[in-house]
Amino acid sequence: MGLTLYDTTLRDGSQGEGISLSLDDKLRITRQLDRFGIDFIEGGWPGSNPKDEAYFREVQNMNLDHAKITAFSSTRRANIRAAEDSNILKLVEAGVDYVTIFAKSWDLHVTDALQIPLKENIEMIKDTVSFLKSEGLNVFFDAEHFFDGYLANPNYALKTLKVAAEAGAELLILCDTNGGMLPSQVTKIVQEVKAECDTPLGIHSHNDGNLAVANSLAAYEEGAVQVQGTVGGLGERCGNADLCSVIPALQLKYGEELVTSEQLKQLKPLYFFVTETANLIPINNKPYVGKSAFTHKGGIHVSAVRKNPHTYEHIEPELVGNERRVLVSELAGKSNLRYKLKEIGFNLEDFSDAMIKKLIKKVKSLENQGYQFEGAEASLILLAFREFKDYNPFFEIEDFRTNSVNRDNKTYSEAVVKMKVNGEKVHIAAEGDGPVNALDNCFRKALVSFYPEITETKLIDYKVRVLNGNDGTAAKVRVLIETADLEKSWTTVGVSTNIIQASWDALLDSIEYWLLIEAGISIN
Amino acid sequence: MGLTLYDTTLRDGSQGEGISLSLDDKLRITRQLDRFGIDFIEGGWPGSNPKDEAYFREVQNMNLDHAKITAFSSTRRANIRAAEDSNILKLVEAGVDYVTIFAKSWDLHVTDALQIPLKENIEMIKDTVSFLKSEGLNVFFDAEHFFDGYLANPNYALKTLKVAAEAGAELLILCDTNGGMLPSQVTKIVQEVKAECDTPLGIHSHNDGNLAVANSLAAYEEGAVQVQGTVGGLGERCGNADLCSVIPALQLKYGEELVTSEQLKQLKPLYFFVTETANLIPINNKPYVGKSAFTHKGGIHVSAVRKNPHTYEHIEPELVGNERRVLVSELAGKSNLRYKLKEIGFNLEDFSDAMIKKLIKKVKSLENQGYQFEGAEASLILLAFREFKDYNPFFEIEDFRTNSVNRDNKTYSEAVVKMKVNGEKVHIAAEGDGPVNALDNCFRKALVSFYPEITETKLIDYKVRVLNGNDGTAAKVRVLIETADLEKSWTTVGVSTNIIQASWDALLDSIEYWLLIEAGISIN
């Protein structure tokens, strides 16, 4: 059996805090996992809830390219026959070729959690696997808590594996369910199990010790042929082994050919897709796929990376669909800012050392006030423009106001803006879902006759952060606004003690950035 | 030399994206690291910026209990004497007993980044270490990029170590600067280095492969006596080895006595303190210290944990200052909700199965609308109260309005609320830093004569999340409000298409929750 990838984002991953996947979410993630080249997708536990049952009905119509869908369940309940257990029968009805059956391999769990005799647990494994095999299914056997069980009672833990193998399981997956194992323990235990069992082994690890990736690789080095995990390491407590780290390690460091190099370039998009679908915030410093994974800040690093990227990067970011970024911040020297200006399309020869210094000073002063340009490059570009270019603003604001009225527990918001667009005075009012949305709608109303394409842009995210007034001054808020048109998105920032003012400033930058690009003003 | 902990949060950690520590932040973090029992605190690089220079002046007045402060620098510049290099002289002036000197041990870096002869780099190491020793300092030698260097040119990499040791360095720290090593590589290379060098070794790893903790432990298993890292794994790109995972592993799994058990209980508070000071969002699924690290969601897990916590927890959460939590969510069965109700102080006998089912149904229906109670337990408690208790609301709202006016680029916000408090009609207006703050101020004005202690409560965080209307409906926003009094904080949630309405709902819950607790209504 060759090395295979097994994804359990849809089942184990969805047990993470704050994660709730709709049926449609699950189907869309399935499509992306299949395109990426995952071999097995654990779709859910058909016996546990109607959503998972519906998933197995729907997924049959998807015509997947490569992946096999597996249905998950525990062994049958105690003291009945597998053939009579409704959960087991739902596996048969799920319309899949592969099922994954988990069973306790730690005696403590049998006696304390299930509260049944050790022998009955063995019978449950034998009966369940045999029955599913007799129904023509391929059976993967998840030995839950295998490592803890092996340390507590090696004979019993091994017996659960042997019984499953004898009953016909094609693969025995050793699970570190509590996630507390050390890599050296995994290495030793996998070696010992291999000496006792001929059936191929898999590894399923959790990240409670921050070692799930290392434990997966340790088992792989000792011959495990299937690695289970989730996209981004989603999952209960500290999550499962992060396939976004495991896959590039196996492919780029161990030389396995699990997916094509084109598929591997979809790793970062896959992470963002799953994170977004699960409505979670992507983690910036996530290995391989995070926004900061190849981001350089320290001045020394930046100047070395400009000379030779290999100096501070363990792999080429493009291999996993990521990119090199350089930050402008107070730690940054001129070298960072020059790199950044070049990256965003300025001609470096236009900038003298004195100009660069002036811009750094301005950035630092704004950062001191609470601005953060690392996440708001569009505002940084505008800053450089306003500082150095013969720059005519597209509009001038005279004043604005906004009000929200609540009646019968419903709130209505409207805004009024007085401004000049291309020298023409306009005075507009609009409603909206709150004051910021109403102000945004005013803008669009004012600008649409001059720039009709503005209807294609849309505010897609709005983030507010209260900045702590550690020094006893009034708290400020920082607002980040992300706007998108049909092709791209950009982020702008505003800071003020008043949230409406901060939102307004970010909004102005957002529209102005779009006009700058849309109006076709060349950056050079 | 016994095993020591070396923290570089203040130096390497501050190179992470989005991190900017003020002088005051650095001093406050130093105090907490010292109290926690860290042996060495790398305070900064006095030669690189005035803030770090000021840090070394100030830290001398702190009377630390245990920790030694170290000053960081590169070796001297090429072609001058160490005694004449201003960066090196600043180390001597820093007033510390320990300095950490980093030097290139990868030939590529010497030739490509520094662009100097390999021999000059060796001279720089020898001269710098000797000079600092002659000034009476203890020298730790950071062999930057040691592992990559050893793989590329083992003789040269080893030579940098040997020269540093001969010049008097007390410790040779092997750095995986690019963070790309595998644990099995680290094991092998540390073994080989130990066969060549008698000087004690340390390990400094980065997390680009999601293996920094595993690599630190691999080096420790082979005899490294110092582990370097940062709190929460902060640092450039994917960060450094996370001491919040390394320390409990060494102490609880390997049996090292690095800190007292009382100090270890400060691990989670330390993580939150540093994260908050760095103005970052804590990561919920962080091993050991994250809010979700011992949080159970799947119904099976919850019922097993209730019987015996050891079944799904690799350590007792209390050992690291964390706690067990149980979530209420659509995956949850009755067992979760019962556990939760008990945890928040209800008497379970008051609830029939039918009542529990009704509450689950209500929670699920609200979650479908975008509510999330996992992070807003105060709203959940109110929900149970409103559902089951003979509950008299403290106030009734008639209506409210709020407006914000901008003139001369300044925004002024005010709100007006009509409400009944204890049957009395009140009509109040207040100004604020934005509409929500103005509404909050109205509340306080209306309630202060009835409940004077309300002046002790304060809105401390306000989070907005745009919920994607994947199905084409209007986007909703979810607002989370965190409020604190002198002793505790609580979080409430509101969801609406209008952000003012969502904020208002969360605000009402926040005040009502406080009144419920403050008014001393027993939960039973």
C-alpha cells in the first residue's frame, strides 16, 4: 500500500471550537480537497446527525476526480449484533466503498467511558469489522487512544489491532487521541507494533503537545503508510495534525510524490478557502500557508533576502502558493521600505534617501498613533502618493453626519454627506445597515455618475480593534476595511478615538485607492 | 551546566508581524518572565536602536528575583577591531553579566549575505568573543543557521563553534534560523556535534516547518542544556519555539524541575499577558495555554470527560493554569448543556429533559441566525434565565437614536434613549466616542442613581465580525462586547443586519448580566 493522505476536516475538524459547517460548506470543501489531490475524505458520521446523512446522499452526485469518500462510525453498541445496529447499517447505506471504524484500544476507556467488559469491546471490533467486510466495504480501523493504551496495557492495545486485522481491516490507524505523545515515544511504539503486526499502519495525531506534525512524521519515518489530519489543523481542543504542514514536509523534504506540483501550489488557497468557509480568522504565522510565513521584518533579514532568498527561507514560497512579503515597520530600515515601494510598482530612482527618510518618519509617527500598515497596504500606497506625487484628490469632503433610530426593536440608519467631486458640489443622503454602511452608500451615490464601475466594488470585511490606552489616555479604535471588486481585494486603515471617524478615514482610503487604480493613473 | 530556559520574546519575538513593544511593554514583560522563573531574558540589541539602549538602562533598577538579562548582538563588523566596534562597546556598557553573540555558521551567508571572506568571519568570532570575555562578560554563542550550514559545509560550521569555544564562550547555541529542519535531522546533527565539541550546547529553533517544539525536544533528548524560545511562539515569519509548549513538556513529561509548580500555574496567564501586551489576539487552540486547549465539544468526549477527565486530557489543565470547558453547540447533546448549566451555577434538578431540549432548540436556532455562544457565555446565561426563571427585566427600552456629525474632520457622537428603569420613565442623552459608546454612556447615566457601582464597569473590547451571506442574503454582523468590573470580565453577543442594532443587543446583555450578578440574585 503506497503512502496516502486522509483528510478529516469535515468530521474531526468540525469538532473544533467555533466551527460549524453547513451541508453546503461540507460539499464545497469536498470539491476543493478532491481537486487538491487528497486520497481519502472522511465525510462525516452518518449515524450521528441528519446533516451528515444528507452529505452522503449529495456527495454521490459530485463526480470526484480522485478522492474516495469514507464514512465514519464507532463499533457497534454493546450486546447487540452489528447487523442490527442502526449506526452500522447507516454506514452500509451511505453509498461509499470505504468506512472508518473507531474503537477503544485503551483499557481505561473501555472500563471507565464505555463501562463494559474488556472482552465485549474485542467482540464489538470483531463483529463490526467482519460485518462491514461481508457487506463488501473496505475497512480502515482507527485504534482510538492507541498510544496511551499501549503504554497502559500493551497486550490489550495490540489485541484490538490484531482482532481488527483478522476480521479483515485493510489498515490499522494508530491514534494519539489526547495529543500528548512525544515524537520519541511514537517512534518507539510504531517500531514495536510493526514487529507484531503485518497489516499496514496509519497515524492520526492531535496537537495538544504542539507535536502533531512531528508525531505524524515520526510514524511515517517508521513506515506508516497513511497520514490523517485536517486543513489548518482544525479540530477538537488544540486540533489535529495540520495537513498544510504535513503535506509539504512529505513532498518537499522527504521527496514523496503525493500531489502534483500544480496541486501543491493550491495549498495556501486551500487553507484560506477552508478557514473562510469555517468562518475562522486565518492564522498569520501558520507554517507554509500563513500570510506571514515568508514575511521579513528585521532589517538584516530583509537585506539578506534581497541578495539571496534562500538565506532566510527554508523553501520557495511559490511551491505552496504563498509569497514573499516585506514589512514596513519601526524595525525596518530603508531597505525594507525601498523593497516595498518597488513591490507596489514605484520607480525607485524617483526616491532620494531624504524622501525615503521622510516617509519612514511619517509611517513611524502614524504607527505610534495606532496605525498598522502591515495589514493595510492600500493605505500605505496612498500615503506614498500623497507625500511624493503631484496628487489631486478626486474629491473633497465638507462635512457629514449619520444617525440611527430604533423603533419597535428595529434600527434604521441614514447618512448625509456634503462633498465636492471633480470640483462639483454634491449633497447626498443614503440609508444603510448601520452608520458606516450608510456613509459608504453615500459615497457610491455621489461617485456613480462619474465612475459607474464603482458599483462593482463592495465592502467585504470590517474589523474593529480597541487599542488599549495603557498610558491612561482615551482608548482609540483601529478600523480595517477590506473592499473587493471583481478581481481583487484591498485593505485600508483608520484610527481615531471616535469609531465613526476611524471608519470614515478607512472608507475614504478604500474608495480613493480604487479610484487611483481605476482611473488608470500609472504608479510611476 | 544544568538545563536552563532562555526567553527571546523581547528580541526575536518582537520581529513577528504586527508586533511592536514599547519600552514600558518590554519592562512589564521582563517582570512577568522573571516571576515565572525564566533563567535568561534576552532584553534586546542595544546597538540596534535607542529603545533597546533605554531598556538596558531601566532594567538595572528592577531588582529581578531570578532571571539574568542578556544583551544581544552580532559579531563585530568586518575589518575593524572588536574593541573599536560601537555595537560591541554598547554590549559592555549595557550593564549585564551575560551577552549573546550571533555569528554566521553557514558559508552561504558569509559569502552571499555578509559578502566577506570565510576567514574574516572566523576572525570576527574569535575577536568578538575574546574581547567580551576580557571585559569580564559571560558569552553565549548563537551559531546562526547552524543546521543548514552543517548540511552544506560541516567542517566550516563546526569550525565556527570551535573558535567560539576556544575564545571562551560558555555555551554554543545551535540555531535552526530558517526553521526548516526535521526532528530526525536535529537528532543526528546534535549527536555528531556532541562528538566533536565538549562545550555545552543549546537549541534555538524556528517554526517554519511546524516543528520548532519537536526540534527543541529532539536536541534536549540528545543533551542540549539550554532551550531558547518565546512566549506563545512569537517571532519572525512563523515564529520561534513556543516556550508555552516546551516548558510543560520538559516539566510534566520529562520530569525536569525548571520552575515550581506554582510558577507553572502562571503559564496561561503569562501567555495572555504577553499576547495582550503585544496587542495580539490570543490563539484559542494554542496547546496548553489556549482557551480551547481543554475544551470539549463532541458529545462522546463530553460524556467521557464527565466520567473521568483523563480519558480526553493529556494533562490536568490546572497544572498550567488552564481550565476545562464544555461547549454548547449544535454538535452538543444534552450532556454538554447540563454540564454547562451546572458549571455556571444552576441546580440541575430544576431542569427536566423537556426544558433542556427546549433550550437546546433555542440555542441552535440562534446559532443558525449567526449567534455564537461559545465566546459569549454571559448571553447564554441570560438566555437560560429568560427561558426558565421568573425573570423581571431590570429595565424596558422604548426607543433610542444616535447621531454622529463631522465638522472640520472631527466627529462628534451623541445618543438619546427612552427607557423605564424599575418602572420609572427616564429620557437621557449622552455623548461618546462613536454611537455605541454614546449609547453605553446613556445606559450608565440612566442606571447610576439606581446602581451606583455601575461606574466600576467598563467596556473593554468590542469586536465586529461580518458574517458572509454565502446564500446571497444580506450580510449580517456579529458583535461581541467584553465588559469588566474590578474583578472579572464577561462577554455578550448581538447579531443583526444593522451593526447598531447588533451592538445594542450585546450592550443590553452586558449591562443586564452585570445587574443580575450585582443585584445579588442567586442563580438557583
